[in-house]
Amino acid sequence: MTQTAVITGATSGIGAEFARRLAERGYNLVLTGRDTGRLADAAARLAEQYSVKTEYIGADLSTEDGVAAVARRVQEPDVRILVNNAGYGLKNDFARNDLDAEVDHLNVLVTAPLKLSHAALNAMQAGGGGRIINVASLAGLLPRGTYSAAKAWLINFSRWANIYYKDRGITVTAVCPGFVHTEFHQRMQMDKSVYPKWMWLQVEQVVREGLADAFAGKGMSIPSRRYRVVAAVSKLAPQTLVAKLAGRGR
């Protein structure tokens, strides 16, 4: 049976690069996102370029119906890779954000990966194995706002699940990049120039290293040596100092 990869948030950035890299490896693709026009274009382009089968699902993962539509496809026996990549940030701090916006944010970052991972794990156990790649963030290692808290959940869940399900042929990897050149920060209307150039990664490096670690069966991947150093320092430094510095963000 030809193997299929399902990628959420596949229209641009990290999700689009995961789709390209997996097509390059010969996987058929199921692309999901909210912009069906961009999904259709991406699916057609990848099918032509890599001679793989592609399909797409227009779905808003902040809604139960959107998650259910993707979960139904994830449960099919040909799916061997799930990439939970869909996500976004909120511009303001927690108290200033509309509560409904925060709940939608939580649904996309936590509830959707939880439900899709549940569907995938049951299907993959029955089918003999597979891989789940959860795109988290280095922010999940730092005490910041609700984005950081959501990514912390994703990291801890992935590390546990990778240990628990590995002997059943399933690996679960949290990919934890730092700042990446994607549309993410543009959508938040952030001024990228305030951050030093060394902090920015190219999406190709993030996905290349993330995939390598996932296929090596690692529970956590931190792309680039510079961010692995940042992660190590954050563990060794006094936690009150880390919290104070990280707390300047949202």
C-alpha cells in the first residue's frame, strides 16, 4: 500500500516545506488548511513535480467540524505520517485578547493536535506503525503567554507518547524551532527587525532537521545548534531569571 502523509497548515511556511520534503520521499499527500484556493494550487503543483497523489481538505481546526473532517482522513489505513503544524499567534497579551479568540487559539494549538493524534495513534497501531510530527516551538520551554503554554503541552505530550508507543512501531516527535522566516510573524504584525539576524532560521533547515530527527525516532527536535545552546542555557540558568526575561514576551 502506498503510504500517505497528512499535513495540517500546509499552505505556507513550515507546513508547505514538510509537504514538499515528504513528496520528495515518495509519500502521497493530504494537505489541510483554511484557504482552499492555495491548497488546490499546492496540491496540483506537488503532484506534478513529484509524481505523487495529492488531495486537500479545507478545514478550520478551531471548530469541531473542521477537526472531525481531518480526523476521518487520518484514520484511513494508508496514512503513515501525521504532521500537526497548523498554528498562529495572537498579537496582544492574554488579558487584552478577546476570550473567544483565546479559546479558538487553544483549540488550534492543543485540542486539534490532541484529537488528530488520538485518531492517528489508534489507526497506526492497527496498521503496524507510523510517525506523528508535532510542530511545537522553543517558546514551549520558556514561561511566556498562552502560545508558550500550548507548545509546552505539545512538547510534553510528544516526549511521553514517543516513549510509550515506540515499541508499537510509532514515533512521536515535537519539532521546536525558534524564529523562522515564514508568514507567522507577518500575520501578528510583528516587526522582525527588532530581533537579531542570528535568531532567524530558514524554513528549509527547520524541516530538514526536524524530519531527520523524526525518522531517527527522537521525541524532541531543536533545529540548529544555536537554538540547542539557547535551550541548554535556559535549563541551567536560574529559573527566576529565565521567567523574568521570557515574561517580557506575550
